Amino acid sequence: MPARIAPLAITAFTATCAAGRGLGAIARALETRAGGLTANSFSTQPLDCRIGRVSGLEQLALPDTLARFDSRNHRLAWLGLDQDGFLERVHALRERHGPTRVALVLGTSTSSIGETERAYRDLDAQGRFSTAQNRPQVHQSHALGLFVAHALDLAGPNLTIATACSSSAKVFASAERLLRLGLVDAAIVGGVDTLCDSVLFGFNSLELVSNEECRPFDLNRRGLSLGEAAGFAILERMPQSGKVEKGTPLLIGYGESSDAHHMSAPHPQGLGAERALDDALARAGIRESQVDYINLHGTASRQNDEVEAALIARRFPAATCASSTKGWSGHTLGAAGILEAAITLIALERGFAPGTLNARELDPACGPQIRIDNSEADLRIALSNSFGFGGNNCCLAFARGDAA
């Protein structure tokens, strides 16, 4: 088992998805159970499904200094950075530590592939990209990191993590290591993924996409709803006093695993997911009975939900609240980890456990931990699960500042 880590202060965070722009809007959507899924109007060819589309990206223009990075993914990244006063917090962070001492660790699954699709649709007569699309800084997997570093004027370590749907959960783990080793004084973590044909038709080819709103853990679930999101957080070491500003949440643990059981299916007994859970609990120095809420991966796919439900049922007491919030946003792929981390932090801050939107009758594999309805609760410690293709698993442990 790994050793316990020193908690890190999460001194700012933000998220944007189909359920709302910024923390206040997302919190209201959660509390009122107002989901953001709509009929698919995005793909270039018809596909009967529901999606979590962020409105207004088509009309959003990047600042002139960032225009050469233009893509849907970078528009959403910019929109996300511009919520909850996050840009101002980054400016203060950069002034305090200097641009080389702030790390940038971002997760994405598809990067700017939507823009690359558009470039291929517009090839010239010789089969080459148009002059306007001759932008190597956009058509690559590290595009998001390059864009955000430029947008935030940062020159420190800059990492892109692409481990499918666990990408922007694993950013917390990498950032903790950078801070613990003294390589940086602060880290900005996050993730952005946007809808594109490759995602919609790729998941549809795997027979994972539902033609109705996703119903995580429902007995009659029919598959997932795809979405898009952006989210960011600032991680800093705890002050020497060991006390943080009131309301500041903490990262207290994380666990990662890669079981490589199958390209897309989870291990049938959830061994990789369980290893990530065990390591997160060990690094946090907590037991299962101390966990008040778990934000589950819960995509509404048949096999993934069954495996995760069984894991939660056998490991946690009945009093633990657990739910999937993908009914609000859709499955946002490489941005799922940061979005659901932000939702978990909202739950800790506001003292309520979100339920599982759209679920009507829970699968018998579910234990009493998985809840359909929202509930008020004194939440002190919470987990967030993110499980990706190829067996890339991550579990994050968070605590209220007064609970660690």
C-alpha cells in the first residue's frame, strides 16, 4: 500500500458543461434536477441519441492573441477558464510564484480532433490542408496544453494526460507528485473534451450509445449519452500553519491503476477499479466507513455499471451515499474526471448528495449506497471514480478543509 500523502489545498476550481456555465449554475441544476441532455443536433450525419452540448460555442470568438488556436475544444477551454473568477486567481498565482513555477496538467481524450475532421473535409484539390488549417499547434494531442499555457502566460511543466475517460482525474495525481518533489510551487489541473463525429460515431459503433437520456445504474439502462465539458482547479501546498482559508477543500488521496483487461470492457470483478480505490484510501489515511459520498463513474453502459455497483456494494457501508451525475451532463470523456471532481466539491461545500438523474428502478447489482434521489447530508469526505478504456482507473479522495 502507498504511504499517506500530505493534503493539498484546492484554492480555486470551476467547471462548465451542458448543465451550466460555472459552479453556481451547475449547483442549481443539481439541486433542481434540471438535466442538460438534448436531442442530437451536432453530428454531420443523423444519429438518434441524446447529447450534453454546451450552447453558444459556435458564436464564441477567442481573443485576437489566441485566434490561431481556434477550435471547438479551445473555445470551450476559454469559456471554462472565464468562469468563477478563475482567470483572476491564476493571474494572482502567477504573480506570486512566477510563470515557471506553476505546472499545467490537463486531461483530454480527443483534443482538437473535431477541427482536424473539418480540415479533412475541406482538403484542396491536391489533398492537402487549406492554408487556414496549416496549424500544427492545433492538429495534435498536446494542443490543449499549448493553448492553455499561452492563454495563461505560463512557462512551467506542461503535461497532457490522455488515458481515455480517466484523463482529467489522473491530473490530480501527477500534480501531487510535481508538488511533493518540489518541482513547482502550484499546479493548475483540468480537462476539456468536446463533441465531434469521431466520438459520436465511434462510441455508436461499439453499441454503447443510447437513443434516450442515459439512465445510470437503471435496470433497463440502454447506454450512455455523450457530452462535453471544461474544468480547472488550482492545487497548492498547505500553509505551514496547517490551516486553510474557510471553505477551502482538500485533495487528500488518489489511486491509479491500469489493469489492461480489455480494450473497452472493465475487468469483470473490477480488480483494477478496486486497486485504485485501495490506493486512494491508503494515501488519504481513511477507511471506507469515513467516506460520506462517492461520485461514481456510472456511464449507464450495461457492463461498466454492473461492475462498479458490485464493487461499491461489497466495500462500503449502507450509510454511504453514492450516485452517478452523468444524467446532468452526459459522459464528457476526457473531461469527466475534472467535471465530476468539481461536482463532488460542490456537494462537500453545499452539504447535499446528488442523486442519479433519470434512473427509475435500480439494477439488482446495486447496494443501498446508490441513491436515485438527492439528499441533504453533512458531507466531510468524498470520493470520485473515473474509469477509462484499456483499464485506466483513477479514484480521487477529497475532504472539507475542516474535516482532514
